[in-house]
Amino acid sequence: MKTSYSASRQTCRSLRRGLASALALAVGSYGTAHALELPGVTVGAGMRTSFVSEESAAPDGGSSNDFSLDSIRLYVNGQVNENIGFTFNTEYYTDVNDEETLSVLDAIARFEYSDVFNIWAGRFLPPSDRSNLSGPYYLTTWNFPPVQAYPAIFAGRDDGVAYWGQVGGGQFKWQLGVFEGPATPGDDLLYAARLTANFWDPEPGYYNSSTYYGDKDILAVGLVAQSQDGENSYSVDVLMEKNLGDAGTVTLEGAYYDYDILGGLDALGAEPSNGYFLLAGYLFPQEVGIGRIQPVVRYSYGEIDNGADGKVTDYNINYIISGHGARISLAYQDKKDTLFGDDNVFVLGLQLQM
């Protein structure tokens, strides 16, 4: 009996070893053949916080000094399979009434089959100007351009569906979409389109940045049109950024907007308006401590057909620690005339992303 039991145990061990080896071989083979097809989820976060000192130019306007948690974002991206993905981003911020609010920023079903055929559906940024497709986290300045006034549900986003594609790895891109848009008597939909041509390095994907801190040489032109119920908006934007090696990186940007009632600078939405901005920046090549210094100046002008106009000059000194992932911005905003107010605003801002 002992001999039989021992032989039986030896046989079981041999079977287990054989099964384990076969399973390991099968798993190894599957992992090698299908490593790129396994679905995955990535999670990230972003934060912008600032100290804001605002002084009114009016004689009795007074001043204010506040610490502000401008934005906290949670980013979640996942793959259902090789061609179908999902994006869910949230925004936690303080609204105009100083109430803390949590909102859905993006909720995108992504059907991405090739460079030339991709469909997105849900809530996301419609085809629009470079500043909007960069968002506050990827701008060269701390403050958003005051003349950017395309219609949106929240933070530039809208609910809808878009087809987009690219050739040359992003040398030429197109985006076409249909969205909810502002409420209209006939409940008409908003149609949006953007064309982008990159003459130097490509910018792959749906989004873009307003600066690459010298990692790319960019010469890009973007054309945008939006239309809803006979009302229209148009814009053109240009970005030139050149890394000059030991001489630093130069950034030049400009955009022009023409709003025929759709969106626009008129708070009542009754008058056509237009505006533009011009920006110049320079990133020093030498590190100072753990980062590099980038002074930036932007001039914005807007006017409404009824005669109201306004000018805003932004002076920024950015301390770039890790690109858009970690930076500190010292910003001063000088406002003139009635359209954008007469307040002068000083901001010391910190941005982190992972």
C-alpha cells in the first residue's frame, strides 16, 4: 500500500508539473500575441490654485485679495477593445457665487479605427479654436483669452457627435461635428468644423496645445466655422513656435474671431461682435533652480457692433518645472474700457498635472 500511495503521489506531481508548464506556455503565448489588445484604464488628475489680487479702476470700486482653488480635474481613460475607448473627466471648481461645484467635464465614447476615420460621441470640446482645444491647462498664459466666446454648455464643452481624422501623423487634421448648441425656438442643432494645417512638426490627435515648450517646432493655421439656426461664428488661429537651441524657444500666436450672434462678446446675445489677440513668448534655455523662465505678453481687443469695445493686456512670467505638468505663473491683467471691465488683476498661480 505504501508503494502504491507513493507512486500515486509521484504521478500527481508529474501531472501538476505538466499542467503548470502547459498553462504557463499558454499564458506566455497569449501575452506575447495579444499584449497590445488587452483593455486598460489610466487615471490622472490636474489642479490649478491661485492667489488673486484685484483692484478696481473706479474711484469707489475698492479691491479684493483671495486664495482660490480654481480647478481640480480627475481624468479617466479606458479601452473596451483595440478600437473602442471611453473617456470620463470631471471638474471640481468654485463658481461665480463662490459655491463649490462638481461637474461632468467630458464623457466620450471613442470609436477610433484609423488615422482618417474616428467618431466621438457624448460631451467634449466641439471643433473650435486652438485656445479652446488647449484648455486652461495647456495655454501659454494663465488667463483664458477674453475674446474667445464660442457657445458652450460648460468649460467649452457641448453634447454631440463628431467625425475627425488626420494625415501625415497630424500634418493635416479635420474635425466635423453636430452638437446641441444654445437653445433656439426651432431647436436647431449646431454644426461645427475645424481644419488644421501643420507646416513643420505634426500635432496628432483631436486636441492640441498652445505651447510645447520647445519639444516641437510648430507652424500651424486653423480655420473654424460654427452655425446654428442662421447664426454663425468664424475664427482663424495661427501658432508659430521655434526651438532655437541654445538661443531659447520663441512662441508667436494670434487669433481672430467673428461672431454673427452665435456666441460672441455681447452678454445679451443681440449684437454681432468680433475680436482678436496677439501673443509673444520666449522660453529661456537655461534652468534656474528646477525650472526655466518664460515671459509672455498677450494683447486682446474686442468690440460689439453697438460701439462698446475693450482692451486687455496680459503680462505673464511662467516658471516651467515640468512642461504642462508643473508650472508656476505670475500674471498681471490690465483691462481698459467697458467691454471687459476696468479692473486690474494680479495672479500668482500654481498648476500640477499627473
